[in-house]
Amino acid sequence: MQTETFESLQSDKNSYLRTVDSSYVGIIEFQDNEGEWHDFEIYKNQRYVLFGGHCNAGFLISGFIERECYESLDETLQELLEDLQVYYNDGPKYVSRIKCNERM
């Protein structure tokens, strides 16, 4: 399944959006330390794994993780899951690889 998604990239203080072809991977779901469940739909392209959710306006990106050239998709997804758990359990300043927008 191919779809168009937006990736948000930061360049110094200037951010911009561009459309790229991405394919649907699936859903990541986890429970934080307070018992609340979080789920994100996942898309990938050659450079990024994007996470967010669908609504009536389309796919809204909550953030992304850049794929390392030596990592498999499974390894990148594991890193994404670990960073999301840290984000919700310890706070956004403790994540190492994910980039999130203010909606998180």
C-alpha cells in the first residue's frame, strides 16, 4: 500500500514540509507506567519511520525517527518503541532519536 505523507524536517530555525511516498507498516501499541495505552500508526520510507494517526483530514504525523543505514526496519521500530516509552514515562527531554511535534 502506497500513500503520500508529510514529513516535517527541521533546518536550523526553518521548518518545511514536503510530500514523499511512504508505505504502511502497522501499529505500535504500548502501556505507560500509569496504565494508559498509547497507539501509533507507522509508515516508512527509505529515510524515515513516521508515526501518528489517521483522522478525517488524513494521516497526522506526530513525529519520526531517522533510519540508520546499518539498521533493519525491525531494529528501527524497536528503537522507536523504546523512545516512545521513555517519552511517556520519563518525559520528552530524555528521548534519544525521535523528533516529535507539539501535539504529543
